Amino acid sequence: MSEGTYSPEEMMIVAAARMLEEDDIVFIGIGLPSKAANLARRTHATKLSMIYESGTLDTAPSVLPLSIGDPELSRTAKAVVSVPEMFNYWLQGAKIRTGFLGAAQIDRYANLNSTVIGDYHAPKVRLPGAGGAPEIAGFCSRTLVMLRQDTRSFVETLDFVTSVGFLDGGDSRDALRLPGRGPEAVITDLGILEPHPVSRELVLTKVHSGVSPGAVVAATGWNLQVADDIGETDPPTARELAVLRELKPCETSGVAELLAAEAGARA
């Protein structure tokens, strides 16, 4: 793909990266959120602290990690802690500002389903499940959701509620006494949705270049509200695209360096 053109996925990653700030502390897994966080750290948020689910704190991978167990993450981390400590102290202790989430389904109040498609007891598809998503949704100061948009994923009613967004809307999340503020934005391959300040229902606030509001509404399984002053996402810059496209995993990332260091220690 040439420098002047970009894919919907690249636009989605760039839009998410721009939402991370210089002093952010972000909790991420593998996939699109990892690409967004690494892009942000290499462009405008050079002091971004990245924490991966495996317990690597303030890591700075030189390549895109293959998994949360990639040696590159522990090799470049300032500290590595156990997963229970990660969740009990760092996450539930309100020390992480931004949490990234994905899912198979989302509803109008940004509640997420990553458990089953269909009836829970006889599902059409059994999904990976909750993992740490409920805690991320509940305890990070804010969450950002990344999800490709179509009527199969943006649904009127979830088949199962894995992670709470704004529950039934309004102040219903507040009744749960969750310390986190909840989803700040849903970044899709078509645009950006943000919760209404009172109803907490998702509203389309930006479309990506070349996408019409009508196309986003048509890709949503409920009557999606559109902001009166809807904007358009700035296209990726040449630098953002160049850095993003350089972000590639290495099948032996970190391994060669570790083996060399061990050999040197034994010599």
C-alpha cells in the first residue's frame, strides 16, 4: 500500500493512538491496541508507560510483540510482576489510567460481550471469555474500545454481558460503585463513537475520511444517534503511516539477545 493511501484498519489504529497522551499509563493486550500504543510511543507520546497483561511494567519493545509472553516485553520492562499482583495492586489500586478493550459484541451503552454468541448454555460460538476485561472495564480511569463495525458486532441486545460499559445508561453504572469512569470512546474502522454526557448512549461524533454518517448508521444494529456537529477524523500523516508500517513482529524478538547474554555470563 502506497504512502498516500491507507486501509480502514490503519485509520482505526492511528485514531486510537492519537487518544493516548504523553503521560498516559496504558494497559494493553495483543492486537490492534498493541499497535496503537506502540505507534503512540514512537510518535507523539514518547513517555507513554505501557503495561501488558503478562505483568510487564513500563515496557519498551523494539519490535511489535507476538504475544503477551514475548520475551521482548520482559527484556525491556522496568519491572515484571506476577499476574495476581498486576490485577490486585496495579489495576484495582487505580494506578492505570487507560485500558484498551475489544469484544465480539457491543451495545448502545458500550457494554461488551466476549463470552458467547447465542444462548449461553447452547451457544452458536464459544468465545475466549472474560479474561481480565471486567476488571479493566471497572478499574481503569477510562477505557477505549477498538472494534470493527457491522451489525453482527454492534447489536441491540448482547447475547451475554461480559464487561460493563454504562449498563442501562444514565447513572446506572454509578450504582455499581466502580471506580473507573467507563468507556471514553469506541474507535471503529468507520468512525468514532462517544457516550452522551447524560444518557450515556453512544453517539457518532466523527467519521473517517470517505465514510458517510449514513454508512455508519447502516452498520449499527440499533438506531445510532449522530452528533449535530459531527466531525471528520484527520487522515493519517505520512509519518504515522511510516512508523505504523515499520511496526512488525519478529518471530525471535528478544530471544537472540537473551541467549547471547546467557552465553556471555557463562564464559
